[in-house]
Amino acid sequence: MKNDDIVSLVRDTLVKAASTFSEDKKNAYREAVSREENDRAKWVLERILENAEIAEKNLSPLCDDTGIPHVLLEVGPDVPVTGKMLDDIKEGIAQGLDALPGRPMAIMGDDAERIDQSGGLSPESRAVEPAPFVITGCRENVMRLHIMMFGGGPAIRAKTYRVFHKHSVSVVIDEIVSWAVEAVGQLGCSPCTLAIGVGRSHFEASALMLQAQVEGRYDRQSDMEKEITRRVNEADIGPLGLHGNTSVLASFMKVGPQRASGVRIVCLRPCCCFEPRIATLEL
């Protein structure tokens, strides 16, 4: 594939990620509307779905917080990956942010100035650089690129911490539910999709949380995912905190390898009503 082709395909994939609901997500919203008993909550769900349909039609952002690009790259056993290809992906992301357009929110300056925001805002959408790429293997002989757009609210309410499991799955689930109820209640822009990674280190748990979003489906939930969703919904937070049956649409959970230890490292991201904002491209 030519370099120009990679750049343009990645550009279009980023725009799609930031402006489009997947079909299973649309169906999850429709089902939530049909079973919601709170009139105000039902109205919110209907407006979110209407907003998504307009955004997809116009290829416009789902939310004014257009998000930070996060990339997970799946690479097959015989597929070469070069530094030039990674540079082309980054250029495609930059062009996608310009085309969307992404909200200019990159801070300029040196390390200290970026931390305290004294360097000022860059006026360019493309200045919002992607997070470091996560690269993993896959069995198919393809290169599959997943772009996710991460908003600030879920990042503020997210948590990556250790859980003393006490040789019990229930202990870990209880802790996740406790975190999720607090996070969803504080986030405001619910209903949420909970993205959960369980690993051996903070980095691994965070990477697994990304994989959970890539692999998760609203129409296919494991028993643990169903339990987490059900219990958080019983908290009666509801869309935008207005109470109702739908605080969480679904939970996406990815459990990685574990070590002989008394702790599990858990990463929880309470993805907002527009997240996961994700699109996939095969290169």
C-alpha cells in the first residue's frame, strides 16, 4: 500500500471514530429507550441517539470534547511494520484532526509549561498528538488499526489501582462495582459503557482496558460483564444523573495473564454516553 493511501485511510478512520456509533451501540440505545420507565431519562436517551444520527450524517463530532486519539495496532505473524508506516499513521491522525475538526486543546511550551498550562493553547487541531501506540499480535495475517477518541471527563473519573482479591472473583467484582457507581454518579454524561482491564501491572491493566473497548460488543456480554452492568444500573443514577433504568449500557472487560500474588491491578474507565468512540481499519 502506498504511503499516501495509508495517510488518507487513517484520516477517514479518525473522522469516523469521532462521529459514528457502531450498529450494536445504536441498537443498545434503542433497547434502552424501549425499556426505560423514567420519562426524563427516556428523553435523554432519545436525544443522544438523535445526536449520533446527525453526527454520522454530517461526519461531525459527537461531542465538543472531540477527544485524544488512542491507537491499538494488531499485527499478524508475517506482516512487517516499519517506522515509516507508523509515521504515516501519525500523519493520518493529524489530518483527521484537521478534517474533523478536533477541538484545539494542546498545550504549548516545555515540560513545566505544559503541566501548569502557562504555555498557552495551540490553535491547531493537529497539535493534539495521539497517545503512545499499543501494538499487539493477532492470528490473522493482517494489520488492523483501531482508533479510539478519549474525552476528558471519563479520564478524570477513571481509576487504575490494586485490588486484594482474597482468592475470590466476587471480591474483585465488588470493588469494580463500587468504583463504577461512584464514577458514573460523578461523571454526569451517562449512560456509560464501562471499560475494564485486569492485569499484573498498571500499564498492562490500562492496555487491557483499551483491548476491552476494541473487542467489546453491546449484544454479547459475559456473565461477569452482565453482573457488573446489572449492579451499577441498580444504583438508579440514570442518564445525566436523572435516575432511571439505564446508568450503564454495557460493560467491556478484558482479563489478561495473572501472577501468583495477593493483588490484581484493575483499570476502570467509565466511558461517557458517546464513548467508546472507535473505528477500525485493515491496512
